[in-house]
Amino acid sequence: MQMRYRRLGTSGLRLSELSLGSWLTFGKQITDETAEALMRMAYENGINFFDNAETYARGESERVMGRILKKVDWPRDTWTVSSKVFFGSGGKLPTQVGLHRKHVVEACHDAMKRLQVDHLDLYFCHRPDPDTPIAETVWTMHQLIMQGKVMYWGTSEWSAAEIKEAHGVAEKHHLIAPVMEQPQYNMFHREKVEREFAPLYDTVGLGTTIWSPLASGILSGKHTLEGDASSRLRMAGLEWLKERELNEARLKKVDELKITAAGLGLSLPVFAIAWCLKNPRVSTVMLGASKTAQLEENLKAVEAQDLFTPEVMIHVEKVLGGEKLSTW
């Protein structure tokens, strides 16, 4: 498998088409040894982006990743790492959460310490903050970049209107605008990436680092309504995820997609990830593997995307039962 790379929006930064995320895994679901094995396999197969956030495992995810990065000692100019700010790393006092200047700056410093790096390559505003003026956040991010602590900043789960407002502030004051957004995107969650953000790709050059290509595991093809206790959708605290994602109509579509994937000689997870890669508006697809065998399998999606002919794409649209939202 030969990794391929795409520009992060209209920036000059090129990220691997597949990247490795750490939500629910590092510092929580898997051992540190497994986390290291996953990162080594990812890097050896050309992945150059490792995603994290202050809130993942209350900061422990970044500590685990930081220890691994220090141990493997890869040249710093061969990989990128991210953090996200909003939810905090455990504390819930007003000064410990949000996108106001105090928390954004302090969270940046804390993330660098946990990750054991002297700068963050990508820094995301993890959610919009209704209590902080967007202008304050834009100015703060610009200043962090000017200080060399952040290379690129972006948003996660913001609306198109909020991203547009941030760009308006940046343009007015000649500041550095957000480069990327991190939305959920998969066969069952398409509206935001394909329709809402459509005007932003060409106007502001928006890049996307999409998460949950397997729809929280639904597109792994292993779930049933009964499920099993080891399923991610049945992890303590994720009841809301199970309620949102798991239903009979969706599982019926999964069964049909599994047949289509098999016809192409692909497993359903590889099929689903490759489908995401067919969208040229996707800068990188973040994988959330918990086992090396799982990551090894999912890496096949890079080449599998070439099997998605127009006929296959049309068939997938029919199975999903909706109109094509995209313009590519």
C-alpha cells in the first residue's frame, strides 16, 4: 500500500489521506503498548497526522501520545499532531472551559506539555462558544500562530455561518483565518460536509479532517440491535451514541452495503472509508483503530477508492435511499 497525500484545504500543508485519531482509545480503551503499536504501524505506512484533544480521557490521551512520540523519536518535520480546545481536561469552572482567550492560551500550553512538543501543528476549536465573541477567539489563535506555538488553526463541529464569521473577522483585521474544520462524515452523516459547507470550499478554501467514517462502528457491519457488551456503542457514558446511531432501518442498509463491498472484494469498513475518500473535499479520513489488525485492514482504503466507479457510486446512493447531496 502506497500512502497518498492531500492538501489541507487551500493551505500548503499535505496530510496523509488516512490519519490516526485517539478519541475513546488512547488512555482509555487500549493499553499504552497497543497505542504505540498503532502509531508505529500508522507512521510506517505513511500516516503523518495524529489527532488528539485536551478532553480525550481528561488529558491522558495526550499524555500517552506524548510519551510515545518522545520514545519513537521520529524527525519532527515528518509528522503532525493536533489538539482541540473547548471542553477542558476535567475541570468545569468557567475559566477552565470555552474559547475565551485565557482558556485557549492555557490549554495550548498544557497540550504542548502533555504531548511533549514545542508547537501544535493543528489546533481546533472543539465546539463553538456562544459565550465568547468569535473575534476574541480569532485574535487569540492568530497570536498563538505569531508566537510559533500553533501552525494552523481550525474548528470542529462549527456551522458554516460561524466559520464564515471567523473568516470575516480575519479578513477585516488582516489576521490568520481558520484553515480546517473537523466534522463527522460517513454514509449516514452527509448534510454538513456535502451541503452546508459547499459554499466554503471554494470561497475560503476549507479543509476537512473528517471523523467517524464508520458511523461509530455501525459501518463495520458487526453490530446488531442486541449487540454485545464489548461494543464501543455500549461503553459506559456512550448511551447517547447507541441511541442515535443504532436502528433497524440503518442496519438493513448496512447489510446491503456489505453485499456491495463483497462484490468488490472489500470488507465493509474498507468500503466505507474508501467511499469517504472519493469526496475530494475530504482532506484526511481519521481512523479510530483499537487493534493493529484493524488498522492494517483499514489502510487498504487508500487503494480501494480506485474501485469506486460512477456505477458503484450510483448504486451506493440507491442503497442509502437519498438524493445525492454532493457536487463532486
